[in-house]
Amino acid sequence: QITLKESGPTLVKPTQTLTLTCTLSGYSLSSSGVGVAWIRQPPGKALEWLALIYWNDDTRYSPSLKNRLTVTKDTSKNQVFLTLSNMDPVDTATYYCAHPKMIRGVINGFDPWGQGTLVTVSA
Amino acid sequence: HSVLTQPPSVSGAPGQRVTISCTGSSSNIGADYGVWWYQQVPGAAPKLLIFDDNNRPSGVPDRFSGSKSGTSASLAITGLQPEDEADYYCQSYDNSLSVWVFGGGTKLAVL
């Protein structure tokens, strides 16, 4: 059974850098074809895909956040890290990590998702 | 605004059938990328409901079904139950933006 769990600060100040950790179980980041996606949801708003890291360290980023986002992984700990710099109140959201699912060799969607972690940006 | 367009809300009485539309374009749904649907109850993470247009994961009741035609997709829910009250999101991939995209979400009310 695949599970993911996010962890990190619940409150950050404007201009600070956010670092979140996604801890996986049920699959290994060293296995070919696997990865982890990050998705966020501002309160009362829609879901927004942020980034995806593959088993081979290939990463994909949302163009709108590419300059501020970095995703890395520690295969030995089966963890993935999201770093978002220069945080602003508009970045207040629940941040989810999720398992990307491949259909016919292409990542199409995400299942399952972690429980999410709410990050508030406020002075 | 979202790349995929959904109605903000739909409603139906218990036992009725409702549909939720998801309209995209030639660079996402129309490019034959699969459409995925998620159900999100308040305070919880999204849960996969339909994958690759019209496939249900194990455990999802057959009251839920998906379809796709051209640049649009739909989620149908038959035999509405009170526990179906939730937000529903469609999702696909956009090859023009090179991102995975979500709809704006639809709130389902079971009256």
C-alpha cells in the first residue's frame, strides 16, 4: 500500500523560504519509472500542480513558479523535499505530495495523495 | 482562471443523476490526454474517482462514471447519496503549457 505524508512548518514569514518534506512508504524512489508530485490548494480555491521529480532526478516545474521552486530527493530515506523561496501571503495553501500514475508510459494523474499540510504566510 | 473549465456548482436530490462537465482545449483533453476526476470532501485530501477518462479504481462505486468527447469530459453520478456532497475536480495534461492542469472544481450539493 502506497502512502505519502507531508511535514514542515505551518507558519512562515513573508520573504522566507519554505521547505516541506514528503515521506513515502510502499514504493521506492530508486525504482525506475516512479516519482513524486507536489500540488497545492489555497483556502477555498482550486488545486494547482507545482512540480514533479522522477526516480532519475529529472524534475518538472510549473512555469509560473519555476524561478522559486526546487524539488530534490533523498533516496536512502525515501523522502522528497520541496523548497519555495521568497514566500508571500498568496502562497498560503495546503501543500500535498502525491504519487504520479503512469498510463501507457506517460504520467497522467495522481494517486494516492498525502493528507496535506497547511502553510500560512504571515508576518 | 483554470485551464479546464467546470461549473462552480451542481445540485440534485437523493437518488437523482447529475453530471459535471470539464471543458478544455486542443492542447489538453483534445490532445487525447487522459482525464482524471477527484472527489474532495471538506478537510480531506482529494481522492481518485475516475482515471484515464472512464476507469474506476477498485472501491469506487459504479454510480460514478466518466466520459470524454473532443475537448470536453464529463463525470456522471447516479443514485445520488448524501455522502456524495463534496468538491469534484477534473485534471489532465496540457502539452502547450507543459503542466498538469486542474479544473476550478465543482461543489455538489445533495438537496
